[in-house]
Amino acid sequence: MSETVINAAPVGDEQESFVPSDVAVQFKAYMDAKGMSLSQAAQESGIAKGTLSAWLPGKYLGRTENVDEKAQKWLDSLRTRSQVRKLMPRDPAFIETPSAIIFRSVFEYAQTGPDIGLITGNAGVGKTVSAEAYRDETPNVWLMTADSSMRSPTAVLRELTEIVDAAEKRGPRMMASLIRRVQGTHGLIIVDEAQHLQTEAIDLLRTINDRAKIGLVFMGNEPLKGRIEGMSRDTSHAQIFSRIGMRKNRKQPQVKDTRAIFDAWGIADSKLFDLCRWIAGQPGGLRSMNKTLRYATMLAATDERTQITERDIQTAWGQLTNGELPSYAGRE
């Protein structure tokens, strides 16, 4: 009697045995663990949905090894990302630096007034994180970040109606709808990166402040300060300049700001402070310092160390900026 072949059948009623590859088995296990749909897996892995649907159960008729290779690269990248996440330290929670306290005073003044405030300074002095913290802990505060696509007052108005969730987000009734939404809230609108706005858009926001009796703060870089101050010489826009009740400018992070962030990272070697102060004085300010310390902490973690060294900071700076820290950094 001949041996019985598993899955074999008489001619005319053939059955196939479909065996997925080891990579396909791993791929499917990951999908199941994460609750991923076929569409989600296709989008994240870059493998066509139709290919996946046939490859996963072992029914793919094309070159299986090509799909295996692409899937394996994706699985490997997931493991790498997982390892990086484990090493990636969390930034310290919001630190109320001396500059952040100054920025808060502008927010509070404008909201209470209601009035218009102006905060200017180079990148990395803590304007945005201060605004986000104030928004998160204060009722009826809305933060809008302007960009180069907001070239017209209509574009600004459309963005604001979305942010405040006004009833009308399109059409000629947007302005009236927005004012009805914020009027009587004793709230505050903060406009970050306001240097991107045209003068007409700035005037539109002033009108909202005036008609809705709501606070307004413009935040941006140094050129914004020049633009606003220049309006005092232009009779057609002089009222914008004259309506600003409080102005604060921070060109660079203060030494006390740097110290507050440095201490929050829990760095034991106080000799590294001068090096961090130099980094905070470069373009990007405290933001660059934070990123450098985060990466330096990751480097220390890979060596199973809990404290960073000067070498870690030097390496982190080099990796992030593609340049070396100058020998005088932190020693001048």
C-alpha cells in the first residue's frame, strides 16, 4: 500500500497546501498584537494591500523572496524604533524660567484687559512652550501658529474659526460667527510666528480684539518687532501700534533660563553648565540645548550610564549639527 500524501486529492479535485514564510508569520503576529488592519499594515510597511492579502497566507504567486525582504526590513525598523524609544529620555516638564514668567505676565495682562500684547525674540527663548503651558492651564485660551500659507486675512480667519470651533467655518459669516463664539469668554487668542502675517491680517486680528472684547497676543521673531514699531510711522496702520498695551522682547535666553533647564535635567557635573550655556547662546537657543542634552542622555544610556559627560555633549552636538563644538565653547 502506497504512502498517503497529505493534502493530496484525486485528479479533478486538487487541493493546495499554502505555507506562509517565516517572515509572513512574524508580520501577521505583529499585526495581531497591535490590532492592525490590512490597510494600516500596507500603509506603514509600503507593501501593496493586494500583495499582503496573498502573501500573508502563503498564496502569493510572485517572487515571495522580494516581499519577504521588504517585510523583514520593516520589522527590523520597528525593533530599532522600539530600542530608540526605550533609550529616549523624556524632556523635563515645562520649566517656569524667568523669561517664561515675563511671557506669562503678557498673557495675563492681555487676557485680563482685554488688551493686545507683543512678545518678540529669537528662536529658542521659550516663547512657544510658555504659550502652550498657559493655554493648557487657563480656560478659553486659543493658540494659533501662523505660517507662510496664511497670506490673506481670509486664510487667517478660516484657521481661527477651526481653532475656536466657531459655528461657521466657511463663507461670508465667518467673522460674525467667530466673534459670537469668543465674545463674553474673557478669553485670549495667542498668535505664534506672527511675522508670517501680512499687515491686513494683523489688522483683522486687532478688529477681533476690539469687537469681541477679547485679549490678543502676537508672538514672533525680531523682524516682527520692527514691523509693528514701523506701523507707528504709517498713519493708515498707526492704530495697530498704538493699541499694543504691553511689549516684551527677549533676544537671547537669559543665564537664569539656561540654569533652570540645566538643573531640570538632573546633571551632576556642574562643570558642564558653561558648555550648555554656550549652546543655548547659539541659533535655536534653549531648544538646541534641550535637544543636545536629550541625545547626550541617550548616548550615556547606551553605555548603561546614568550621567552624561562632556564627551557625550560633544558627540551629540556633532550628530545634530554635523559640526564640532569649538574648543573655546564653554571656556570663554
